[in-house]
Amino acid sequence: MSGTIVNLREYPELLNRAAAWFHEKWGIPLDTYRESMEECIQRKDPVPQWYAVTEGGAIVGGLGVIENDFHDRMDLTPNVCAVYVAESCRCQGIAGVLLNHVCEDMAGMGVDTLYLLTDHTSFYERYGWQFLCMAQGDGEDEPSRMYVHHWNA
């Protein structure tokens, strides 16, 4: 991987750029990202956290860790959310390095189990995630796959 992983809590100057980038990729309201990222930067709790992959000054990938990624399983928390790598940067191992980084970072803050809701099959298994159950996403017609990852640092 040629990019650099940035923990947003350590680079608060990226807040507005990162919020706009995630908003553009996922269509979630900009203020929702901004509020969550501001909470991350305040460092009061391990969750939420936000991570970006930068390359040549541009954000090319990222993800967050929030309490609930818009699904009905409130008991499965915290959730990795908004995983995205720019199309031009895919198939370079960025997602795998980013997923491992977030697991290590969260474990360092005392969070060793993470959950992830997705429609992808076989992708996350490559990085140590295990299928757990189906969960109903807010506003979705069909349930999605819920994965779990236990990190033993």
C-alpha cells in the first residue's frame, strides 16, 4: 500500500475534508459525519473513531467506527462503517491494511470486538472477519450480512 493511514483524532485539520469525502461517497448528511468526527477529535470515548488513507494529499480511502451502522441489532456494537476505497486505488491492499489498522487501534483503546454490516460476501473473510448473522438495515428491503472481528493484540 502506498498511502498513509491517518487517525482523524490526531489530524483534526482534516475534519471538513474527510466529512465531505465520506458524504460524497455514501450520501449520509454532511452534518452527520461532521458531528461524529468532532466527537472523535474530542477523545472522550473510544467510539466514534474515523480513519482516512491519504495519498499525495488526497483522501483515497477510509472508514469509521460508530455505535450502530443503521441496523436493528443494537446489541452488536461498535460497528465499522463507511468502508470505501477510491476505484482507482482498489486491488492494492488498502482495505485490508485499513481494516487491520482499525482493529489494532481500537484494541489499543480496549475495544477488541467490532461488527460490520455489508452486502458483500467473501471480501471481509479475507481479513479475519467472520459471518455472524443477518441484520435488517434501516430502510432496506432485505437483511444484510453482519460480520464480527475479535482482535487479540
